[in-house]
Amino acid sequence: MYATGKGGGPSPFVNAFKGPNVNSLRYNTSQFGSPLPLCYGTQRVSVNLLEGFNFQGSGTSGKGGKGFGPTAGKKEGANFTVDVAFGLCQGPVNPATGAPAGFGTAPPYNNRVWANGGIAGFNTVSINAYDGSDGQAPDAVFAASDPNSPVLGYSGTCYATGTPMQLGSTPALPNISFEVCGFGSSGNGGAGCGPDFTGDANPAFTIEDLLTNARYGAGFPAANLDLGGSLADYGNYCQSAALAMSLLLDRLQPCARWIEEICELTVTAPVWSGALLKFIPYGDAALAGNGAAWTPNLTWQYSFGDGDYLDQGGGSDPVIVSRKDPATMTNWLNLEYYDSSNSYNPAIVPVWDQGLIDQYGIRSEPPVQAHEFTNVTSATTSAQLQLQRKAYIRNTYKWKLGFRYMLLEPMDIVLLTDANAGLAAAPVRIIQIDEDDNGELTVTAEEIPGLTP
């Protein structure tokens, strides 16, 4: 045990929660086989009921055994208690130093606990927390309740116990959830995402840990991840752009889809380069802030002219240009995030381009779900970056090349010259390369507005 609230005293658990807020509700489960959440950054984690026994209180038929047993219902002046254990997430949520960080009993990590409609600091409630270390000892009260049988310490699982939990006059468990400092946050011994976002995790850390962690990762070989190159550069990009995330993996979903979501929200492309997986932002302007700096690589790799293109057949031009009507492009975007200042409830941040709205009217789309963000600054930055791509990347280009250009990769910048298409050393970014059975390459690229060679 590493963190304990005001333990064991007579103060009823439910009385610690003041200021009911209907938006604070989450619902308990007690489900066998449910996924064990992974928490990156700082998030609100709902519980899965693990054990309950010793249910007592006036108005009952006496002590219950394991489980909660029968009651005679609610009575005036009744006071019910129960010994209970709640599973939370993958551990350990405590740094190796042993500091009480995962739940926090010392400033600045007085994390919140929600029960029914109330909120309290973890340091004010009679709850014991276990960080999820390997081989952690079982709760002392649980162990003493059954000295002749093995009692689980839930090794590797962060969990909390009430011994007892005060239920007040209602013989029912509260809907309870905890604010947890997870992997990558400064509250769990990590670096956070710069000095302004210490409670969040850097998306680069989340990707690396999710792919390569020996215990719960996807089993991706670290040797095939561009750790010291593009992933480190991506981390600088996220920190300097204030793209700080707190991701709670609490549902079953392929690891590739989680990483795809992170990349979409940070406007970045995952790219295979030989045997390495790289992460390359679409940004084309230098950034500095939040203790970091990032400079995009805008060096062009090839300059293509008429002597380089292969015939695409059908009498078409060597470079096929597709242009979207600017009147149809999105100019208003809503992004939904979890607002940590409002009990991690969904909130909407809108961004828009007033110049385009004045020309064409509002062109919107369904809100982008971005529950990885828990602060309005990061959510707004992500929404703005996504809107810029949706509103201003209008032209795409497609052409064919011979096999001698096989070293080209997606996200490379090249120059296109084609008089028929009105292109004179125009910089474009490759977004897709397809190879046919003859070894010929069909390349698709997009414009880079404002960039000159």
C-alpha cells in the first residue's frame, strides 16, 4: 500500500462528498473478463468491483459473508458499512521512488474521487490505494478476514479498498471513480508533456510504451521503431505545439487503431521506411514553446520534369491534377474532448475560418471525437491544425515513375514541373505510393500551400 486517505475513522465516506453535480456520474461494473484499462497522463477511471464482504449496519439481518447478503432495507438512522475492493487499471501507477503520486496524498497531486454526485480529494476520504506493483501484499483487513486461505494482492493491478467503506443510510455502493496519474505523467514519475502540461503524457511516449512495453505492449520490436530519430522529433513537435494527451485505453480495440487516433489528432503520418516505423508531422512551420522547439524537414528529395514521368495511358497528361471546390471545404470544426476542469465530462471546442465563412457560408461536419485530450489548450490546437488541412489542402497530384525512384517514401517532398498542369517546380508532399506488377510506381501527392522551393 502506498497511499491512504484519512483511514479508519468514523467519518462516513458519503459525507466527504459535497456539492452534487449530476454530470459527475459514472457507473460501477463487476464483470469477469473486462479489459484492464491502461492510463496515460491523468484521467478519470471508473472501477470494476473485485470483492465485497462483511456487510453490516442497522436494519440488516446481521453480518454478511463474502458478497453483500440480504438486508431488511433502508431504515431511519441506519448506517451501513462494507469491506470492498475496486479494480482500477494496469499498474504500477507509482514511481520507483515510492512517492505517493498515482492518487496523490501530497500537493500538487490531491487527486479527485467521485461518488454518486459528489467530489472530494483523495486525501480526505477513507480509501486505501495499491499502486499495482508486482507482488504487492494484499489489503491487511482482507488478509485478516480469512487467515487460513490465500488472499489476493492483485499483483500488477492498481486497486483501492474501503475497510470499511461507509455507506451511510443507503445499503448500496456509490458509483465511484478515481482520478489517476498514469504512465507518462509527472504524477507517475514521468516527464509529462513539458512544464505547462505535466499531468498529461507526450504522445510520443504513449506510442513507444504502447508498442514496446514488455508487459502490456503490442509486442512490437523496439529495433523497428525509429526511437532516436523521427519519434524523438515527433515528441518535440507535440510538446512545442502543446499537443498533450491523457489517454485511457478502457475498451477493446486493435493497437493500430489507438495509434491511428493519436496520429490523426496530432496531424501526423505513421510511415514505414524500410524496417523502421516513423512518425512524421504534416506541419510546415517551425514551433517553439512549452520548453521545446521543433523545425520541420522541408528539404525536397527530387525535382521531376517531362523526362521522368511515365505514360499513364488513355491520352491523359503525365501529371493528373484533382482540385476540390473551395466552396465545399470544411471551414467550421467542432472537437469533443474530456474537460478535466469539469470532472472529465465531454466538452466541445469550436474552431473556424472566418474568411472562408464570409465567402462560402458555414461548411461544417460532425464533431471529431478526441477524448485523448483533457485540457482546452491542446484540444483547440488539434482542432485548428485539423481544420487547416481540411480547408486548405485542396489539390492532389498523381503521376507514374520508373523503378529507379524506389527510394521515395510517403511524406517526402518533391518538386513537380508540368506545363500542361501549370506546374513549375511546385513543391508537393507524397502521401501514397503504389507499385504494380511491372515495378512501376504510381505516386499520389498533395499541395503544400505557401511553400516555395
